[in-house]
Amino acid sequence: MQAWQVQEHGEPRRALRRVDVQAPVPQAGELRVRVEAAAIGMPDVFMCRGTYPLTPPLPFIGGQEVCGVVDAVGDAVELSVGTRIMGVTTFFDGRGGFAEETILSTGTAFRVPDQMASTVAAAFRIGYSTAWTALVERGGLQRGETLVVLGGAGGSGMSAIQLGGALGARVIAVAAGREKTDFCQRLGAAIVIDRTTISVRDAILAATDGRGADIVFDPVGGDVASDALRALAAFGRFLVVGFASGKWIRVNGGELTMSSRSVLGVIASSGSPEQQAQAHESLLDLSTRGYLNPVVRSLPFEDLPAGLEVVASGAVMGKVVIEVNC
């Protein structure tokens, strides 16, 4: 099969080589998928660079999110060959989705509605499940609360804006530049903040009459996150989702204590299989009702390095998806 393999650490164009390798063989509890589409996220860029915590040893095939059709199963797998699924690959052991075929465990494979395009399904699972874990399970978002979404024009931010709106929050999106803030407004944000023109803290406080945000959703980290944390309301929840800036947020325990604020870590793989399946069905229901609509830009398989580099540049709005066997 054809695959893109990371053979050295560095920027994607240098790190990646297109190779012909044997198709992976599913083990017990695993299934092999003929990949129709694979989405790109910042973790895929960080794995090329060797800076992501779950980067496997060289050489490896990256790619976390896919949609495809099951074409082989290991022992103790109930899904049938021919079933169309979306989900998260075993990228952490080097058998990722930037290939014609990939491996998923049964616990990371989820139903795809018949009417959902493969490019949309590939971009659906990680973004919206992370937003659900953050806003519903960790943050306990309540209708009418103020939600601030950092990195609003990216894949994670897009998911949080749409889900927050569907759950009845007043959404404030933070992004860089007019094109991205306009994009966030089209996604449904009630207020948009261009962080290149104003202090994020000052803008959040102005938009909330000095009270601050009930919840901040942070896939960015770094200085932007630190600024937003200072605009969190008393008893507010700051949700640490990622570090697209390259740096995790740093917090001061004393300041948190004096204001009764909380900083909560978020990973979408938490929860029992039953909880994850139930959450997935809730997300699909919201999608069917028109609340969750990922914006995707599709590229051919041969353009994967270019796709990774445009994601790395921060220029992408929504998600970039690679068409493999569409």
C-alpha cells in the first residue's frame, strides 16, 4: 500500500517520504480500514517535528483521524467487514491514517451516518468529541453562560463554537485577523475578538461588563491563553485542550485560589466506551439537526506535506482533509 512515512524529524516537507509498505495486520480487538479520507490537525505537525507527547519512534506513519471502510478484523471484533466508520487510528504506534489502509481499535471506531460525506466524517470525531468532553463533561457548561473560544478559526475552535452555541451558550470567539474573525462570526459566535488589535483580557471584560467569562476553551496555550485566564470570572472554568502555539499555558496557583477559578485538563479519550458511544450519538443528533457542520478543505493524497505545512502556518480556517480512496 502507499503511505506517507515520517523518516526524520523536522518540518513536514523534509520529514515525510511517500513509500510503498505492507498493509498492517489487525490484532485482537483491532480492525483495518481502507481509508477514504484523513484529516490533519496540529498534533500531526508536532509529530513530524518530534515534539508531540505521543510521537512514535522513527520511521512511522502519522495521521490521527480517518473515515473509511472496514476490510479486515482481528479476534474479538464485532464490526463486520464492509462497515463504514470514522475514528482515531493507532497513530501512537506508527500505524496512522496517512496511508491507503490503517488500524483502529474497536474502542475508537464510531458510526458514520449514511448521508455524511467521508471528508466531513474524517474531520468530525476528534474535534467535536473533544469539545463535548470539555464543555459538557469537564466544564459543565450551562445554558446562558459565556463561553470564550481561543483559536476560534481552527478545527478545535470551530467545533467548540458550534457546540457551545448548540448548548445555549453566549459564545465569544478569539482569532487573528479580519478573515478569521469573520469566519468565526459565520460559525455562530455572538462576539468576535481580533487578538491582533486588542488585548484579549480587556476585550473579554468589556464584552461581559467586567464580570469575565464563565468558561474559556483553550486549544492554543502560550501568551493568548495567559491573557484570557486573567479574564475568567470567579468560579469560572478554564479548559486546557492543546498547545497550538507550541507552549502550554502556565498558571499561578495563588491567583486561582484567591478567585476560586479552576483550570481543567481535557482529553477526549477519557470515559468508558459506553459513555463515548452515547456522546457520539448525541453529537450525530446535533449534526443531523444542523448545529454541527465542520468546514473542510479537501486536498489530494499526494499533497499531504503541503497540507500539513499550511496547518502549521496557522492559515487554515476549519479543517484540512486528505482524500485517499474517495
